[in-house]
Amino acid sequence: GISVGIVGIGTYVPDKIITNHDLEQMVDTSNEWIVERTGIRERHIAEPDMATSDLAVLAARKALADAGVSAEEINLIIVATATPDMFFPSVACIVQDQLGAVNAAAFDLGAGCTGFVYAVATGSQFIKSGLYKKVLVIGAETLSKVVDWTDRNTCVLFGDGAGAVVLSEVKAGYGILSIDLGSDGSGGEFLKIPAGGTRVPTTEQTVSDRQHYLYMNGSEVFKFAIKVMGEAAVKALDAAGLDHHSVNCLIPHQANIRIIQSAAKRLKLPMEKVMVNVDKYGNTSAASIPLALEEALKSCRIQQDDIVVLVGFGAGLTWGACVIKW
Ligand code: ACO
């Protein structure tokens, strides 16, 4: 069969930074609480005039340049996002237009923070099947626009950003070796935006009840994450005929340092082999794995022939892992 891998990567985060000390001025919280409970120190926040597609386009241009691929060569654009510009058109179609990717199909994919892993899994199948040659996968979010900045339980956790990769055929034996995806919709209520959709359409009442903001049951999501992160990574490694000894670099979804540490422990990996940048970006949802992956590549934590594991969890609830030979 055709081997598919990542042949280019690019990211973008807005310039504006909100530190934990800034948050102390906004809600009843402290830098110590946030650092100790989450590992987050600061996060990047989009300006009011910037939407998810703007971040996505800026990351995508860098990924195309890194891959040496023109926009016209792209056959498919998949944007993983939980914070689209609007219901429709999709973010992917806005990106397609902005890039001038005139030969590309385009659609959005929703799997919460697991969206990037789901989108890499989905995009790679179109190349494996022989239908397409080059697929652009983007994880992009402006969670700052749906976070209730008066709710200390959630506003300290999230940040904005985008990460893009180009998928293409690679040398046999390299690229994506295995994928493990899962879902448990029974936990959907733990992480949601209650209003503004077709179940609870927008009314003056829903707005005054603050139902258009992200709602999260933090401790339930935490328990779920601890369980599935390790399990998904182990299953994906198993499917590739590998175990934890083979892993050179783990790229976990960056939601909370304690969740990352527990996944590392489950995989018996020392933290030197685990990419962590949650301190700088907070939880950027579908953008977090490509942001961490690019930093791992730039800082030479990933070398040729390395085994890299991407693993995430998120709203849905969903989870996913992917083993890549670099
Ligand atoms: N500052 C100070 N105190 C706070 C803050 C804050 N920012 N936020 C909450 N607290 C308080 C709570 O009110 C609570 O006080 P109480 O006991 O008087 O009610 C206390 O701190 C402890 O709260 P816990 O919920 O027990 O704290 P916990 O250790 O569980 O940490 C956290 C909370 C960080 C939210 C954790 O549960 C977590 O990380 N959960 C996972 C969240 C996550 O990853 N979400 C992303 C999912 S991905 C996606 O698809 C978007």
C-alpha cells in the first residue's frame, strides 16, 4: 500500500498574550493556582477582528512553504475546529479561497480537541486509497471567543492558535504506521456550548443566561482524559507492532500538565521524551498537537527514523492516537 506522512508543517499564534497575572485582575484566581493545577503560565489571544480562518490561513501558508507544495497542488483541505467562523460556509472553504487552492475539496471536521488527530487520520485515507496526492490538514481555534471571561473555572485554561500540515506519500515504511480513534458520546454533556445551535437556538434569554459560552465539568473531563490518553497510545502502538520502548517522542494534547504526566507514566516514558508547551499556549484544542509537534521538530527533539506518537482527547467525548515513523 501507499505510505502517507507529514511532509510540511506550519503554525500561527496571535501576538497578544494574556498571562496568569493578567487573569488575576479579571477573575478570582492566582498565578500559583493556575500553574500548580494546570501548568499554564500564559496564552495567546486573537484580536477582536480575527476569526479562526485567519489563523488557519496563516498557519497553512507556512506549511505549504515548508513542504514546497503550491496551493494549486492541494487536492483536499480538512479543518479540524470547534470554533468555526460561522455555521456555514465551513472554515475549510474560507481557507480554500484565501489560499487560492483552486483544485481542492474542502470540509470541516468536528472532534473537539481530538480534531487534529481525526483529521490526519481522515486525510491520510484519501491518499492511501489513491484518490488524492496532497492533503492539507489544519487544526485551528479561537476559543477565546466562546470562553466566558467571568468564569474562572474555564477562562484560565484556553488559548488561540492554528497548526497545519501537508500530507503526502512518503517512502515505504515511513509516515503513519497506525491510528486508534474512539468516541463516547455519553460524556458529551461534560464539555459543550449549550446554546446557539439547533437544539437551543439563540434567544435574548439564552444570551442573558450566558449559554453561548463553553461549559465544562472539569473533574469529569479530567478523569476521562487520564483514562483514554494512555489507553489510546498503547492501542495505537500495539497496532503498529511496537511498544513504549520504541517511542522517541510523545506529542500529547496540551490541556493540563497533570494529564500529560499521567499519560507519560502509563506509557512508561521519561518526561524528556514528552513534548510540553502548555505553559506558553494553554489549551488550544485542535491546534495544540500541531503546535507541540512543530516545536518538537524545531528544537530537534525529533530526528529521522524516530517513532512519534500523537495522542489527544476532547469534546464529544473523543480520543485518538497516531503512530508516525519520521
Ligand atoms: N483559580 C482559583 N480557583 C479555581 C479556579 C481558578 N482559575 N478554577 C477553579 N477553582 C476552584 C474551584 O472552584 C474549586 O473550588 P471549590 O472546591 O471551592 O469548589 C477548586 O478550585 C478545585 O477545583 P477542582 O475542579 O477540584 O480542581 P481540579 O484539580 O480538578 O482542576 C481543572 C481543575 C484544571 C479544570 C481540571 O479539572 C482539568 O484540567 N480538567 C480537564 C479539563 C480539560 O482538559 N478540558 C479540555 C478538554 S478538551 C476540549 O475538547 C476543549
